[in-house]
Amino acid sequence: MPKKITIEPVTRVEGHGKVTIMMDDFGNVHDTRLHIVEFRGFERFIQGRPYWEAPVLVQRLCGICPVSHHLAAAKALDVIVGAGTGHGLTAVGEKMRRLMHYGQFFQSHVLHFFHLSSPDFLFGIDGDPALRNIIGVAQANRDLAVQGVMMRKYGQEIIAKTAGKKIHGTGAIPGGINKNLSIAERDELLSGPDPLNADKMIEWSVAALEFFKDYHRNNKAMVDTFAAYPSNHLSMVREDGAFDIYHGVLRAVDNDGKRILHDVDYQDYDKYIEEEVRSWSYMKFPYLKDLGTDKGWYRVGPLARLNVCDFIPSPLAQKEFEEFKAYTNGKPNGMSLHYHWARLIEVLHCAEMIKVLLNDPDLQNEDLVVKGEKKHKGIGVLEAPRGTLFHHYEINDDDQIVKANLIVSTTNNNEPMNTAVNLTAKSFMNGQEVITEPMMNAVEVAIRAYDPCLSCATHALGKMPLEVTLINAKNEVIDQKNK
């Protein structure tokens, strides 16, 4: 008999979502959908606001990755105020933003791995749900839990000292920044008491990688096959092909590593990327225009970034990158659980770059802002922890925002996450007479690999669906209308 299974809410992710799984008469998975069930209309309600408010307003999309939105908006407004893109800022302006961004990456990746994903590694996908959480991690492996907490705290301290506060800061402004880094702040972050210093963070980042690689060695078959599938991959890279999360060009490769988007200027992103709307989700479905909706979708985030870039410009992370690439003989890696491996390589790179920047005397310069000839359109793109993030703004002659379009990282991963959900549901549920909690957690594990931020991704094109249900005093539905 056909039946529908609902997983609601999806747990240990940022935001709210649910999964529906439709089973056929023979007990096999017929269809699956990852639904984003909350809506946030930032693209609409910032219209009419002065453009300089955008970096502060749009970061309210999220309390987990506000820095990403703060910086992407600031980069778009750099263009509008005539400061150009990327290296158009002063040295202290660009480097303070980069330090802020590395701190954001560091704390966000650490939060995801230690707090949200490590319970599945420590206790197994079929582990006791009462233990499969951060409290269980602390009880089973106190050192691992403390390490995760302190690493995140360090990243947040970097954000506080560069953005003004840990969440929803104001450090980036159109054309630059509003503060530099004092000597006292630098010394505290660089060489403060253990464990809150740069060297300890590098040490612990290496240890986190070893933790995952040890798990991989002991569970190779599962890690390599779980929700593994071929796809395209997209990310920003530096103009020389290096890994770069703050500025660069857009590149995409297919499953064989062939370039399908050739290092294009992100100011022209809308020439190459389109967004599809589907009725059952508030999250859009982006794709490469030249390839169409069926073949043009792509993955973003840690796995995609390591599949797309040529090298990582820091020594320890580069060594790990070489090992990562060698595992697939240089071909793009399509194994969803390898997102965690790639994510931890990025954590190490961020730790290395944080130390480099803290030792840079440019951070004490006082030349903070650049401005030039005003323009009416600006696009800011960077790599957020979860993937490529697009902010597009247009203003009128009164300096009011008249158009805003955001393509957030999790939106770019919408089709990949739905694909992972479908594969996992079929793998674990086909032919099963009883659907168990571990089977449903396996579906959530597939979603968690992408570290989705569902709150960020809830934007819609076109009309908002409206459903009105009339219920009588006996709690009976007497009428229902959809518009």
C-alpha cells in the first residue's frame, strides 16, 4: 500500500526544513523532497532602504553566518561607491575583511563538524538518539568536545575584533572598514594564553583532520559510498587558480574535471546562472544557463571548492589538499561524506591564514576607506562556509535600493541535497517493511553533510503561495482554498 513518510524537523542543521518520502505499493521509494518550510523576504523588504544600510540589514538573515552576508553586501556596495572589486580597497581594508572572513569560516566549520556532525561519527548513524548530540559527545570524548567549543570561541573572538561584535557586527562599510586591529587585539589573538592563540588553533585543526581521517580509514566503504554521485561543481578561485574564499573569478567543472565555466567575472554572474522555482519549496534551484535545468545544476561548498581549485596557498593545507586529490586520482570527488574531509582542510587553511594576517603590520594602518565615481549597480560574491554566495543590488538616484537578488550557498546546493536525500532513502528504505529511526537519521546525515543553512536559503521568485483552511469547533476541516 502506498504511504508517505515525513521527517520533520530535520535536526542538527541551521534553520527549519522537512523531508517527505513517498513509497510505492512494493515498499520502494518512489519520490523524495527536501522542503524548506520557512520564508524570509529580505530581497523585498530592503527595497527602499538607503544602500549603505544593506551590510547591516542583510546579515540578519542568519545568526550562524552573518559575516558572509555582511561582507558580500559590502563587496557589492564597494562597486556602487566606486571602490571597485577585490583589490580596490586599501591594504588594511582588504586584509581586515579577510581576517574577519577567515574567523567566520573557522568558527562556522568547527560548529558544524564538532557540534552537528561528530555525533554520527562517534556513535554511528544507528546510535542511540539520546546520545547522538553534543552532550553525548562531551560525555564520550570530553577532549573532543572542549576542542570544538574553544576553537569556535577563538573564531568568534576574531569576528568581534574585526566586525565590532561576535554576531551582526558593523566592521565592513561601503568602500572599506570602520576600524583597524590594535596591537593589543593582535597580540591577544596571536599569542594569548592556551588554548586561545594562533598556534594552538593550527595544532587542533590538524588533530581534527586526523580524527576524521581515522574514522574514514575504519569505515571506508560506508564513507565512500554514502550518497555518492557524479555532479558539476562551482566555486570562486583566485585568478591564478588558487583557493580563495574572499575574491576571485567563477569557475565550474563537470564530473570529469572539464571546465564548464571558464573563470568568468562575477559581475556578470547573471549571464551564466539562472534560478528555477518549484512549487513545493521556498528555496530556488540554480543552474548553469548553457546546460539547462536537467544538466546544469552543481554543487558548492567545501567539496566543490577543493574539486575546482588548483592549489591551496598555505603549506599545511596544501599538503592535505594533495592527499585529498590523490584519493580520486585528481578527478573531482563526488562522495557526499567527503564534504567533512574538505571542510576540515579548509579549517586548517583558515588557521594558517589567520596567523599570517595577524603578523601583517598592514592591519594597524589607518587608511580605511576608498571611494570613487558612484554607480547604480553592484554585485558582491564570495565563498561562504557553505558555498558560493551572490549579493546583487541596484539603486536609484536617491540612493535607495530598488532591486536585490541573493543566491545563497544552500540555495546553490538545493538540487544536490535533494539528490542525496533520494539516493539515501532508496539505499536504506527500499523493500523495508518497517521504517526505523536509524533509517530516517541516515537521510538527515546526507543533508547534514552539506551543512545547510536553511534560514539563509528561504527566498522565492514570483507569487507567494497562500493556503487558507477553515476549521469548525469540532476541529473538522470544512473548507480549504489555495491561491
